[in-house]
Amino acid sequence: MKQLEYFLADEEATIAIGTGLATALKKELTQQALVVYLNGDLGAGKTTLTRGFVRGMGHQGNVKSPTYTIVEPYDLANWRVFHFDLYRLADPEELEYMGIRDYFNDDCCCFIEWPEKGSGLLAKADLTITMAYQDEQRVIKLQAESVRGEQIITELAHIIEL
Ligand SMILES: Nc1ncnc2c1ncn2[C@@H]1O[C@H](COP(=O)(O)OP(=O)(O)OP(=O)(O)O)[C@@H](O)[C@H]1O
Ligand SMILES: [Mg+2]
């Protein structure tokens, strides 16, 4: 499966997709870096989705938006999860100073809001997620960009059906 699309009636539905992605990832047998690009206008739900993912990966505290910090790290049992928001990045070179390459190791999951602001310096995405407004609600499209991305959204489709 290369593409998946859902209507998200409320915030809980957005969180459920994020949690479902965590469940899909945890089912994999080998550990490998996962890179997810999050597209969508301001307020479309990118941080909300990531919150569901980070909680699904086992984090129990707050998940705040990395708007001012650029990146929020979560050190979890088997994974390091990095939530990026590149909206305020003035120059992609800032990512070089942050040591961006170290964020794409095999024990790392990176969820990246506003990835176009870091173009040229980010690892290639496994999944591109696009969130859009539909009146007060949202629609989410997941596009696989690698074979592994395809496996993850195929698994996600099973999980969401349950
Ligand atoms: N499916 C949904 N239906 C209605 N509201 C939603 C839905 N999903 C998330 N929201 C709401 O949208 C608001 C903004 O969400 P969020 O902060 O996740 O957006 P964002 O895409 O990360 O924005 P930014 O680009 O500013 O970081 C939140 O108040 C959240 O509760
Ligand atoms: Mg956000």
C-alpha cells in the first residue's frame, strides 16, 4: 500500500493515527531509522499527530510543540524520538550546527514539521504525511516514500480497522 487517507472528525482521531503509527513501528522485527515529513498549514494538526505517536512509543509526560526549540527529544525504551518544527529556522545551515546527522541513526524516529525549511539537510522521508482542513475538521493523507514506508502504512490500515 502506497497511500492512505482518513477523515479525522476530532482531535482524538488525529491522536489515534499517531498512536497507530507507533503500534505499526513497534511490530517491525528490525530497528531502523524512521523519517516522517509532516506537511500542512498552521494548526492543521501536525503536532497533535506527533503527540499521539510519542505517547504510543511510551512517553507519559507532556508533548509540547518545538516551535521555539526547533527540536524536542524523547529518550524512550528502545527508541530516541525527535520531534522537529522547522518553521522558525532562518537558514537550513542551522541544522548543521545542531549536528542534524546524529538525529538519523538507526535507533531514531524523526517527525519533522515544515520539512521544506530544512531541504537538502534532512534524511529522505519514509513517509510524507499531509494534513488539511475540512471545515472545522481534518483530512490526513499518508504517502509511502520507501518500501518500508509502504509496510508501515499497510500495517497502519490493519490497526485502524480494528
Ligand atoms: N481532527 C481534528 N479536528 C479538529 N481539530 C483538530 C483535529 N486534529 C487536531 N485538531 C486541533 O487543531 C489545533 C492545532 O493543532 P496542532 O498544534 O497539532 O497543529 P500544527 O499543524 O502542529 O500547527 P503548527 O504548524 O502551527 O505547528 C489543536 O487545537 C488541535 O486540537
Ligand atoms: Mg505544530
